[in-house]
Amino acid sequence: MKTINKITLSLVLISSLVNAGEIGIDSLGINVGKACIDAKQSDKIGSVVLNKSPEEKYTHFEAYTLLGGIVDDKSWKPSINVTYNTNDDFKNYLLMVGLNKHFEYDSFNLYAGALVGVGKLSWQYNPLNSTMIQNYKSYSPVGAIQVGAEYKITEKLLVGLNAKYYIHEYGTSLKATSDTLTEITHSYGNSVSIGLRFKFE
């Protein structure tokens, strides 16, 4: 809960700074759901057998703001997204910016977009008995595409479904003995979530 509060506070601070200029806040939103990250083991030296494979599914939290005043066409909405994913094995943090095309209808919206940013993946466990994890924190550029649909509860409040596909290159090196070394890489992920968005404009 403390991490979620920090994410929300960071987003509000970023939005406040943006809103101080000519750029305005179009809306604020949150998403909660499930995410999955791939885990691929590749032996480099010797043979290493993990006593436990990494858990690839985790809980997904996202807070974001859509910005107005940047693109003349209001159907194009830039975004700032802060994401936190967690399970017993990993903690994943993402800070991304994106550009999204919105299609508005009487009672619902559809949208699609692309995002870029940076991420950090932290390992929370040791998959080898009595063996130190090397590179237990991994950083990577991240790209993502997303699609979504929203239902208008009111003109300013919307509930929606969001799906994202991520590309990144997290990795960690595990050394069991002086003669054995293996690496685990995480090259892609995805998330599906439901959320709320409040429009100011």
C-alpha cells in the first residue's frame, strides 16, 4: 500500500508541474489487474538447475494522466504512466510516456496507443540454494502498445478495460559455483486490467 501511495503522489506532483504551464491535465486514471512476464533460462557455463522457477504472473497497478494542449487534435492524448507490478519473486516499476488515439462515441470510447520509458525489475528470492544472486536489480528501456475500451458512467467518469504488451530486456546472472553460470532474461510481458478515469475537460 505504501508503494501505491508513493506512485499516486508522484503522478500528482508530475501532473501539478505540467499543469502549471500551458499544458493542461485532461484526466487522471487508475488501473488494477494482472500481468505476466516471461522468464527464459539460458546456461552459459556448465549446467544449473533452478530449485524454483520464477513466478511469471503478478498483480498490476497503474496510475496515469492524459494531457491536453500538446496536440491540436484533441482525439490524440499524450500520457504519463506510472506502473507497479509485484509478486513473491519480483517487483517491477515502470515510468512511461505515450501517445494515444481516442475514438469517442455516445456511451463508450475506444483507444489505442504506444508508450516508451524505463523500468526496473527487482528479484525478491534466490532460485539457487545457498547461492548469491548477481544483478538482482535490472534496468531496461521499455516499449509498449495498448488498446482499451471505456464505458461512460457520466460525462466525466469512465470505467474501462485495458490491455498492454511490453518489450524489454531485463536480466539476472546466477552463479552456483566457480564453474557454473546461468542467466535468466525477461524480454516481454503483458497486462490486462480494469480501471476508472476522471475527465477534467
